[in-house]
Amino acid sequence: MDTLAPATLTATATPLVEVRKVRQVYDKGTSGSLVVLDQVDLSLKPGEVIGLLGRSGSGKSTLLRAIAGLLRPSEGEVFFQGRPVDGPTDGVSVVFQSFALFPWLTVLQNVEVGLEAQGVNAAERRKRALAAIDLIGLDGFESAYPKELSGGMRQRVGLARALVVHPKVLLMDEPFSALDVLTAETLRTDLLDLWCEGRMPIESILIVTHNIEEAVLMCDRILIFGSNPGHVIAEIRVDLPQPRNRLDPAFRVLVE
Ligand code: ADP
Ligand code: MG
């Protein structure tokens, strides 16, 4: 497992994810059909954090699902490491706004679930799950059930479950929007910390948000998503001399 520090990003790196001319049309039964995405192009390179910013209903979650292999777009293609995506892959993990935890499983079991499809043996599953739980700051809560945890801690479980498979790409769909402002800020800072210090074993992040401050704080590039149908209408680059500058309190003051 290689950890690519963000600072090693080069403009010429081969994209991990490429979205080409994606179009998604939903069948709305008697009310006809709805074109949600049209002509969507996007590429995510190693070391990059990209933000997808757009209003509710513009198709952001649909695009994320297509990248994760959870939805086959009506037209166009998604590639992961140059290969067409035709289903979920271990290389790409998703963190959902609603956490999507199993209420009847403990923290440890919820995280281990991420590994079950991989045929990893029980001892190895436990070892990796404990490492992910520790990384994300949930040490000591292994036996707790989701209902015993705060929203912020539940989302940490969601993150641990996403990271336990050692994905190359982490997709996050409004990961902080179900949390109160302070909890969201703490989790965001902890994530940035792990990322900037190269302790999070992933290569690139795509984060969907409708919070411009969050996008500026976290991302190298922000894609502005227009609606009806969803497509990229603008791109903002956030050039920081050092990725670590994101952790500088002064930078935070700037965007709040
Ligand atoms: P966003 O994440 O930007 O809010 P979504 O991708 O969730 O946007 O949804 C875009 C549009 O597509 C919305 O109008 C939504 O109601 C519709 N939609 C999303 N998923 C489905 C689906 N499975 N079937 C039909 N319509 C859907
Ligand atoms: Mg959404």
C-alpha cells in the first residue's frame, strides 16, 4: 500500500478516474424522463482533492454513484485507472451523507463489512478494521453500536469502513452536511490532517459539497456544477504553495 503525499502531485500524472461525456436520464414513468447529467467530463489525478459544488438536484450524487460503479450511466463512460467501470471496485470507496451504517452491528463489525466481499480472512479483517478505527480516532468504541454514537462519530465509522479496503480514491457525498457546524469542522480538520501528513492511505479525494468555504478549504480544484442538466460550467483552482497551509489557522480564518 503506497501513500502518495499530496505534495508529489504532478500536472502530467495519469488520471485515476476519468469521466467522459456522461449523460444520465432517469425514467420518471408517466411524467416522462429527466435528463440529470449531460456532457459531463472530469478527471481526477493522483494526489488531487477535487470538489464538486452545485445546487441540490443538479446531479452530483448521481455522478458520484456512476464513478463508484453503483450506477451505469445512460451514455458515456467512466474509467478507473484506464479501465471502464462496470460495477463497484475495491479501488474506489464512498462515504455517504447519511452514514449508511448497519444499526444491528457494532463499530468493529460495521467496519469489517467493508472487507467481507474481498475474501480477507477473519484475523486479517479484524486487524485491518482495528487499524482503520484507530486511524480515524474511534479507538475504544469498537464494541459500541451506531445508536450509542454522536453524528460525528458515526461518520467516522463511515470513513473507517471506506478506508479499510485501502482504496485509491475516496468519494465523499456531502460527508459533513448532517453534522452540526463544530462537529463538521473538527472532522474536516482531522481528515485534512491525515491527508496532508500522508497518513491516510489513499491517492485522491472527490468531495461533493454545497459549502463553498468547505470546498476552498479542502480542494485543489473546485468544479462548479450547473443544473438542468448537470454539467461542469466552471473550474476554480486553489493553489497553495504547500498542502499543509490548509491546516494553518490563518487560512481557516480567511474562508470562514
Ligand atoms: P444532487 O446530489 O445534486 O442533489 P441527485 O443526483 O441526487 O442530485 O439528483 C438529481 C435529480 O435526479 C433529482 O431531480 C432527483 O430527484 C433525480 N433522481 C435521483 N436519483 C433518481 C432515481 N434513482 N430515479 C429517478 N430520479 C432520480
Ligand atoms: Mg446529493
